[in-house]
Amino acid sequence: MVTVDYGFVDSVLKEHGYDKTNAIAILQDIQGEYSFLPKEALIYIAEKLGVSEANLYGVATFYENFSLNEKGKYVIKCCNGTACHVRKSDDVQEALYQATGMKPGDTMSSDGLFTIERVACLGACGLAPVCTVNGVVHASMTPDKIRALINELREAEKV
């Protein structure tokens, strides 16, 4: 469970002049810090901007880039685009779910390390199938490569 730093939230609000027309930019900054939008932060921001919680929640849920769910330390985006699909990205994704102990619909692995997001396209079709880990591209993935990558990330946590 994330603890919201209200000092940080206040600094973001101040930077944006406590202006409700800057709600999207404010939410982007908050998500940049926490990797998702904590409910407590949304309630606080709504109060400080003088808008209803429902209004702010509506903004946060309208845009696909915002997330209301806590994410793992490693956010893994797997491409589902045509180029990746024809190069067997489904096999890579299945191996990824198995390696992390997750299943489709889970928002985070039980150890808090991983979040898997299936996306329409990562824009790297020539490198298909592609995954990113916290924005770093991993090209020409195979089930074996994704399992090795997950093991490598887990090992890095033991140091």
C-alpha cells in the first residue's frame, strides 16, 4: 500500500497554480511519482481544486494512460500488434504470465515486482515480438528470453 506524500501533492498543485483547468497535467505529475493515481491523492486533489471527486475520477478514467491500480516495480508492456502477433507474441505473453505467477486481469504480481500490460502497439514492429520493461525495449522476444528476463529481474532484487 502506497503512502501518499501530501507535501509532494501540494507542490504539484502549487506548480500548476491550483488551477482546475490543469487537472490532466496535475494527474500526470502525480502518476509520474507513484506510477498510478492513489485514491487518497485523488480525493485530496479534488478538494484542493474545488471540483467533485466524481469529476476528477471521470478525467482519470477517461484517459487510458491513467491508472487507478497500484503497479509493480517493473511495468512490462507486451505488444499485441499485428507484427508481434504473427511472430508469436501470444506464446511470449503466456510464458510471461507463468514466469511472474500472474494471470490476465491481475494488476500486480503477488510479490509486488511485476505489472503486465498488453498494449495495441509499441511502435517497434521491425523488432517484433517486443516487450518493454519500464520503457526499455526488449526485441525479438521468445518464451525462453522472457523467462530469462524475469529471472534476471528477480535476481537483481536479491542484491
